[in-house]
Amino acid sequence: MSSRNAVLAKALRLPPEERADVAKRLIASLDGPEDEDVEAAWLAEVERRLQDVDRGTASAEPWDVVRERLAARLRTNRK
């Protein structure tokens, strides 16, 4: 058995919470180096959007409308 298969076999015997943690760490290890400017950019974008809401210049839709549109898109993509 290859070492990869041995590691996988051991991981699959872990409790679900521990398997999830292993999976999360493996996926994170595939990411490139962290871009330190990303968090600041996201915070600036959130602030900009909040200002748009406060000024009344943002267009918003009720969650149930958005949810139904997304559900319809998912149904279409599954076909």
C-alpha cells in the first residue's frame, strides 16, 4: 500500500470532526501565499457598500427573492 493510501485509510477512520479538520488543513495547504492586502480590500469594499446603503444609493433585494433566483439557477445547472 502506498503511503498516500495508508494516510487516507488512517484519516478515514478518524471521527467526522477530526476528518473535517484534516480536510480543511489539506485544502489550506494548496493555497498560495496569503495576500496581506486582501483583508484590507474586503473591509474597504464592505465599508463602501455600507455607505451606499446609508446614502440610499444601493439596490437591494429581499433574501427570499435572491434565494429563489439562486435555487432556480442551481436547478438549471444540474440538468
